[in-house]
Amino acid sequence: MTANSLPPFDFSAGLTADTLRRFFAWCASHQVTDIHLQGGAPMIVGRYGRLIKASAFRLEEARLTQLVDEIFTPEIKAMVKSGQGVDRALQLEGDANGRYGLPRGERLRFRANFIQATAGRQELTMAVTLRLIPSQIPTLESLAIEPELFKNLLPHKGLIWVCGETGSGKSTLLAAIYQYCGRVYPDRKIVTFEDPIEYILGTPENRLPPTQSQIGRDVSSFSEGLRLALRQAPDVIGVGEIRDGETLMGAIACGQSGHLCLSTLHTHSPAETIPRAVWMFPPDRREAVAHDLLGILQVIVVQQLLRTTDGQRQAIREYLIFDEAVRQALSELNYTQWSSWINRRLKTQKTRLADKAWQLYQKGRIADEELLTVMSHREREKRKKNTLL
């Protein structure tokens, strides 16, 4: 079986809520990462970065809505039709009878997103995307993290940003960091605020299992979660995403008060991250916010997953560690110049994502097509020419 093919799933018993749950479990067993459901279209799954048709029939809009009501809750339909996007987690558990095709003790979790849209000839449809959350959190040691980065991922205080595009493995990396912290530093209390909760972090070995709060269910927002966190005597605070200025100021306050805060941002390079953050504020506040950030930032790491020639995926990372030398150099510049300084430093050190991708390309690990997701055609040709010289 190739990355572009899947054996057919048996829908002969009809499309019911139970059948669809079994289909979700079947997808997990065939290394599917994403499941796409929308009215008027066949079921489509994502596998190793490619979209594959997974049903011979088209899913009718009315039936999709009914299935969402049965598997999730009827409130989702009302929220989506009112123009609100919705995120929910779905958990499937096996039993002694092999419910959903899962043995007793096996558990699967999915992150589900619901939105209303126009799709092809379907004027209005609910579009549902489910992403499989792997049951096992990989150990931090197994992720081939650069030694310099590894030893800087759990400082005593400050802010660590894990960045990258959707599907770049940010949640997996963060979960691995939390698990490592619980195992190696059992006296550090961990609290997280997520939208929705993805990985379940607690293990029987934890001295104190992490508390995970879901936005919209347990707390109203990330910023409110950060405010409440400081009353829980935490050491490590995880924030699913910093989306607005209020949340960013909460993260800064946590770092300044001696806590370690870890969060995500959708940026493509460390050089882009601080400008993206300060743009959350009006112009007259940006310089002050930038210097507050400089005082607490510990690491910005940007990750991307590349499809390899054997049909798998491999992570590459570009990062900047904010040691005293970096802080001093940036403090002597206007904050609007920081992005250029960071980019020059990483380019000189040859540690950008493009450099990491080029190394994989030279080893035959990724193809031309995948290389171009990281660098421009012009840069690729220049590198090839320099290699020949």
C-alpha cells in the first residue's frame, strides 16, 4: 500500500454514528492524520501530507448535521449556523467487546473543528475537520532535538514560544516537554489552558498530575486562564496560543513573576515572531511591549514537518536562544531592527529552516518538491550552482 492509497472501509452496514466512529478508529490504524467531512462531498482523509478519497458515496448535508448531533452535541449545529467556528475534542475508548474496533484500554483522541462555508456547488454546508491526536506522547529524547535547544527548553522562568504553521507538530513538541518536565522535575507543578485539550498529560508516575483546562468549558479565555493560574502556585504554565494583546500581557506578567510560560504562535521564523507579537498593540505601546518581551523571552523555536522520500515526515527546526549576548545586542538596537538582526544571525550560522531542508535534500531524504516548501526556486537554484562549483 502506498501513501496515495488506502484499503476501502466497509460502509455496507450504512452510515450511522457508530459506523462513523468505527471509521475514525480505522483511520487512526492506517496512519491518517486528518479527516475532512463536508456536505455534498466524499469523505476525504489526509495521509502523509496527501488527500485521499475514503468513500465512494457523497455525504449529504442533512446526514452530516445529524451525525454531528449524535456524536457531539446539538449545540454545535446552532453555533455553526450562527457564524461561530467551534473546536471540540472527541475521545473514543475500546472495551472488552472491541467497541469501534478498539481493544479494551485503547483510547483515541481527535481535535475537531466545525465551520459553515460554501463548498463547490453546496451553497452552505458544515465543514468538519478532525485531526488525530496520537495516543502516545513521544519522549522529548526521541524527537532528535538539537542538544543546545534541548538543554534550554525548561528554564526556571520566562517565556518559550513554539511556532510554526498548522500541522507542524507544535502540540506534540509541547506535550513532550510537559511529560519530560513531570518525569525529570517532579516538584514542578504544571497547569495548561488549551482550546481544545489534545494530549492527556497525566501518567501514573506523576507526583502531581498536570491540570488541563479547556477554553469555553473550564475557563472563558486564555487571558482569564493566565489570571487564574497565578493563584494555583504553578511552576510551568502552558497556553495553547497567544492570540491577542491581553493574553500576551498575561504571559509577560507570568514570566516576570518567576513562572515559566510556554505557548504557540503561527509564525514562520524567529525573526518574524516578535514583530507579530508587538503588532497586537497600538503603535504607542509597541516599543514598551517589545522590551518587556526581551526581558523574559528564553527561546523561540519554529518547527516544520517535511515529507520524506520514504513517505514519512521529519521535523526541522529554526530557533533562537535568548542568552545574555543576544539580549545585549538587541537592547542596543531599536526594536524595529530586531527582526533583521535575528535573521542575519541565523543566516550567518546557517541554522535557518532552509539550511536544515537543504541538508536533508543533499542526503536524498526529501525531494525537490518538498524543498520548495521551505525555500524559493531562486534560492534552490543558487544552492545547486554553488554545490557544483
